[in-house]
Amino acid sequence: MQQLSTSDQNFTAQFRKLVNARRESDADVALQVTDILREVRARGDAALEEYSMRYDGHALTIDDDWVITPERCKDAYDGLDSELRGALELAADRIRAYHEAQLPPDRDFTDAAGVRQGAIWRPVDAAGLYVPGGRAAYPSSLLMNAIPAKVAGVERLVVTTPTPKGESNPLVLAAAHIAGIDEIWRVGGAQAVAALAYGTDRIEKVDVITGPGNAWVAEAKRQLYGVVGIDMVAGPSEILVIADKDNNPEWIAADLLSQAEHDPTSQSILITDDATFGALVEDCIDLQLATLATSKTAKASWDEHGAIIVVGSLDEAPALANELAAEHVELAVADPEPLLKAIRHAGSVFLGRMTPEAVGDYVAGPNHVLPTGRRARFASGLSVLDFMKRTSFISLDEAALGAIGPAAVALAHAEGLPAHAKSVELRLK
């Protein structure tokens, strides 16, 4: 774990190193994924069978080995205890309500020149949702990906998920029942992403692929962008907590560990204006790690990628936060509004001492699929718009063409495109 202070003479260099540190896949992963994509494109289901046995120990021999039926998802839902079923339903309801408010309006208007113009929004026909099945089998992620697609109006929702040794997570299946998933294929990894993008004899291709996964899944999505749409290239989880000394250090320690436990390459950073408070948080992290079931993963993440940054004043924090452009930013202060206004780059921001990031992972409503790896500088979290596309339209009558057509003719000639110009000129005559 790194300890930095803005009063240190070499702080700028140390901080820049922290910002630029790579925690994502390397060239070897990229080469392996390229081979997998090529094999699936060339050999389809046969390649999926080989990779499923090799990586998951699951044989795809008969139809039942390939799919998880809606009936089995319903059975998993019915088999949940009432508390868990209620929690999933609450999460789904809140996620649905938030994303329904994101639906964009169509536009249709006529301007002063008499030109009618506007745009209509339409959903994609089919979306593929990748659901991890190994270290990270999360029903919450299925809800966060599937519900916005349903709200957008996508007709066909396809899930791919690995089932190591043939085992599937009943909570994930229950979430699939709640979300109304149409197909669930028992394949995972980069090969599943390839199948969704290219299609095979069994799996029909989709238009958009979303959902988290390991480095191979993320790299497959990156390489296949353009063949299909993707939500984003996701990397290891991140949390930045900006906190003053009036916080409970146990709470802040737990918030930092909530992301560290995801993966050894996750990153948790604390910015505080009180060095003593920072030391208390560090002590609390050590104490909590001693009893945490995920301590091995969380400790590796904290030791290798964690940081505590001491600033002279929290007024310095937004500039640092904007450079980090973190996936999650907690503003654990009495009045978070001034800091919020100054933070320009963040996947999602959590305001005040009583808003832990973990609530956003499950039941708050906004999507928890967020940009990582400093991509919040230019990217946003998953939304209804990721499953929709906009088509513009234009309509002119004779008067409207007479008003703006001559300018189009002039520009077409200036660009050396006489056929463009003629298509307008003929109508003007």
C-alpha cells in the first residue's frame, strides 16, 4: 500500500505513477484471445465444445448440456428463501424505475426554413449479456445488464455464462427469471463472446454485447467492437474515497475493502486531510482483513494497488480525483455538494457519510456497470441508450429546398462532387 502526501517534494511524480499504473491484460492475453476468436469463427460449435471442456470441465454433448431452460430458472427462483427473493425483486424494481426515466424522447420539428427534421430511437433486435460464473457469479450484474435492455425494448435477450464442472449459481438463475431472459447458453470466456458476435449453428448472433468478465472476456469485447456493439472494455474495479477526520474509520475501511475483495488487481484509494485519520483507517483495514472471508484477495489488492493520500485541504481532492477518473467515488463529508460540482470525471459518485458504494452495487437504482481504468474521462456507465440507436430524418418541400438547396450546391462543387450538386440542382430548376 502506498502512502502519499501532497506536501512531499516528489508527490507529483509519485501520484502520476499511481495514475498511470496498468492493472489490465497484457499482450499475451490479446494474442490468446485472437486465436480463440479465429477458432470460433471458423469452427463454431465444435470450438465451443473444446474450449468448454478445456477451461470449465463441462462437456457440451447433448442439448441439455448447452442450455439452461426458463423452467430451471423458475425453479431456482421458487427455491429461494423469502428474504433473498424479496431482495432481488426490490433491486429489480429500483433498477427498472431508474432506467425507465432514461428513455430518450423522439424529436420532430420544422425549422424557420420549412425543413422538417428530427430523430427516432429504436432498440437493437438482440443483445448478448455475459454473466461470469467463476470467481464472480453475481446476480446483481445480470439484473443491471438485462433490465436496461428490457426497458429499451430489446426483443431477444441472450445470456452466456460458464458453468464450471456443470455447476450453475441458483441466484443467477433466479435473477434471469426475474429479468425475463430468453436464452441462457452454458458457455463462457472469450469463446462465448465470439459466439455471440459471429453466431454459430446453435447460437444466433446478437447486435450488442454487454456485461463484466475476466481479462479474456474484456479483450474479446475490445477486439470484436465493430462486429458488434459493446458497452465498454471493463477492467479491474476501483474505489476512491474522499473523507475527513469526522468519519468512522471502520466504515471507511470497509468501503475500501468492498472493492479490494473483488480481485487482486482491484484498486482502493483514500484521500483525506488528516494523516492521523488515515492511519486509523489503515489499522481498521488490517483488523477487518483478519476476519474477512475474502481476505486473501482483498489483502493482495490493498497491498499491491491500495493508497492513502494526505492532502493539506480537501479543496485539493477534486483535482486528484479528476486525474484518477475512478469507477466509484465516495464523498464522505458533511456537505458533499461543493466537491461534487468540482469532480468532472467519475463513473458514479456517492454523496455523504451514509452512502456506501455497496448500496449502488445492488439496490440504489443507477447502473453499477461503470467505466474503469481511468475511462471515466470519456465514458459513462451502462444505460438504456447502450441498447438503442438513433435514426435521424429530414423532409423538405419545394420552398424549403429553395431556401437551403443553393448552399448545398455550392458546397458540393467546392468539394469536387458534381453529382451531389446535380441531384440538388435538378430539383431547384
